[in-house]
Amino acid sequence: MLILPLHKPLSLATFPCVTALLVLVNVLIYFGWQVPDEDKVQAAQAWYLASGLDAREVPAYRKHLIETGQVEALQAFEALPAHDKSVYLAASTQTDVAFQQALQHGELFETEEERNEWAPLHQQYQSRLDQVFTLRHLLRSSEWSLPRMFSSAFLHGDALHLFGNMVLLVALGLLLEGAIGSWRFLAVYLLGALGSSAVSVLWRWGEAGGGLGASGAIAAVMGAFCVVWGLRPVRFFYWFGILFNYVRAPAIWLLPVWLGWEVFNLFTNQGAGIGFDAHAGGLVCGALLGGVLVLTHQTRESFMREDEAPAAPDTRWEQALLHMGRMENAAAERLLAALAAEQPHRLDVALARLRVADNDGRGAAALARLGEAMMLEATDPAERAAQHDLVKKLQASPVMPPASTLRAVLARCFKQAWLAEAEALLLKASGLPEGEQAQLWLRLALRHGELDAPEEQRRLLDGIARRYPGSEQAGKARFLLENN
């Protein structure tokens, strides 16, 4: 599920400075410090397996699971092949705080001699792990560490994780930072990071594991946004499965939707590897912080009030394009019809109305709009190319347009010297009166003569004389053939 508030445009007047700074910090930390961590971790784990440290820690870990009553974890561990047990310990036990503490205390070794053999090897391994930036700063379950509660909110698992979080942060930061001010927004973000981390630690106390990502702090921003904007209708985009759309609803309605989604997944999707507990905690923490800001009148009503937002003189064209992009054909047609009535010379409006009729499946209306578009003059090469494409599309279509549309298309073809297309259309123009057909063929022949194509002109004149022998145009054709 994705719900993304998109209520205000990003501009210099609304630019969220602290939000941009937080995005920059997150991006710099990931690409500057975290990306090299993968190689460091692999090197450390390779050393772990080569040093023989695993042979000393595997029995210790087995004893730890037995003493702490972790029956299911013990069964899963024992089911692993010997090599996989070593790999698991090298990769996974750095966030098992209880196991690491028990190792340091020596209670998992049978003799002091075993502990003494283990200690220098472990120290060398730990010195390698200490070079891994992410391991030094991620949140570890079952451990109260204030620095890690903050620092983990600036770490990410991969580039996609980072990108998704930053998109949410920008969308929400634009609306919340403008509504409460930059410093208050920074306070919400940091306190939200602390609150979401605290909830995660409490929820997962006694477990082994770790967490990282800005999503807990961003969830706090989400919660604060819902409360600060309250009952004001905001525009947002939603995507759930195959359903997606833009709608307007009071901001506070999003809070139970967001919170309900996180709580639902917390209990039903525990193996997803996502911190739903931190998300839910962040939402609640942010909502409480937002409530404090509202009660103490620390919000900017002018930013949230719709009637004070600057408006462009006429945005109907841009709005029509947005409606077209969302396949909202009726809304687009209303705006375009008004523009066409006021500015009948605009070819771009006529082409847009044609596209709307096509999208709406109104074939007859689309053919009529095509004729209207052909009667307008193109103002640039792109518009001329668009008209030419329409001619080619009509040429390939098995359905011929009404006579009025066909006349407009042929007139444009004659003017732009699209003579091959004009001839192809004339061959299918059986619905026109015979006299008009003969006249159009004569115009086509004369146009070839104007363009210094005498052979084409003679071919067409000969065809007129044979096809319409008794017509006035046939007499003119024979005269031209005899005198040229």
C-alpha cells in the first residue's frame, strides 16, 4: 500500500530546507560510508571462517540457546550443515546482544583455557567488524543505546530502501515543514527517530536482531502531518494492489489508515524483515508531537489555508493535461471545450480534444475533432508533424470519416503537399458525390503540376478522363493533356 500526499507544488516559496538537508545527509551517509561496508563485512567473515574462531563459538552458541530456552532456534541451528552453522554465526550473531555478552563474561566456555584461546581471536575479529560503519551504528534489539537510536535512523539497507524513504520524506516534509517551521520539523524528525527506536527495542526485547532506516522517523513525520493538518482536505495519491487514483480527504483520516496497516502487518507479516513495530511507534510518537504543536498554537495557518495560496492566472490547460494523464476524460473535456470556445485558433487544444475522444471510445466525435484539427494552421513543426500523423492514421484506417472531415483532411494534404496520402484517401472516398470526386482528383493533378511533377499530373489527368468521361472535369483534363 502506498499513500503519498501531493497537496502543494514544490517551489522556491515552499521549498523545505530542513527536509532537503535531511535527504542530503541520508544520501551522503549511504553512498559515502555504507556502500563500502559490504566488502568489509565479507572480508571479516572470510577471516572468521579461516581463523578457526567458528570452531570455538559454535559449541558456545549451542550452549547459549539451551541455557536461554530458545528451543525453536536451537532446532533450526542444529538442522544446518556444519559449514552453514559457521556462516550463520559469522553473519548473524553481531546483533545478538545476549550472546555477545555471555561470550565476554566467559560463561559459555567449559574451561578458562578455552576462553583464553577464544579471546585473542575474537578481539581480532571484532577489530575487523569495528571498521564496518553500519554495524557500529545500527539499532540492536535488547539493547538501550541512545546513540544507536538516533544513528540507525540515517542508515539504509540498499539504494532502493534509501530511494523509497527519501521520496516519502520529501512529499511529507514539504507539507509539514511549511506548516510548523523548519526547526520544529527537525525536532519532530529526531524525536520521532528516538521514539520509533524505543518502541522497536521494547517490542523486540529479548530477541536477537537489528534495525536501520529512516522509516521510523518518517512515520513520525506522517503522524504529525495528520494531526497538524487535521480536518483540512488534502490531495493525495494512493496505490493498493491494482487500484490507484488521486483523491482529497481530511488529513486526519490518513492516521488510522496508516497505523492500522502497520499494526496489521506487525501481527501477520512478521517474516517480511520490515520494522512495522518502529513504523507504528513512529506514527504514534509523531501524532503526539503534532498534538502538542497544535495545542500550543505553533502551526502556520497561512501555509495551510487554501485561499492564501498563490494562483496562476489561467491553469486550465495544465489541469486538462493532468486530467488526461489520469484518464479523467470528462473533466479534461470540460476544460478543453472552454478553451476551444475562447481560443478557437489553438491547434494544440483541438489535438487534445481529439485524444480525449479517442481515449473515451467516442469514435464519431473523434472523427469530427480530426476534421476540426485539420482546418487549423500549425504554428510549429511539431504541430505539422502531428497533423501529418493523423493523415497517415486515417489513411490506414478501414473506417472513412464523414464527408466534412474528409474534405478538411484533403484540403490540408493539398496545402502541405502530402499528395501520396491525398491520393490514397481519394481512392477510398466513394461516399462523396461523383462530381466532387472528379473535382478533387483534378485539384490533385494540378497540385502535382505546381510541384513540377508532369508525369504524375498526366497520369492523374488520364485517370479523370477515363473515370468520369462525361464530367466537366474530364473535359478540362483532356484539354490539359492535349496542350501540355
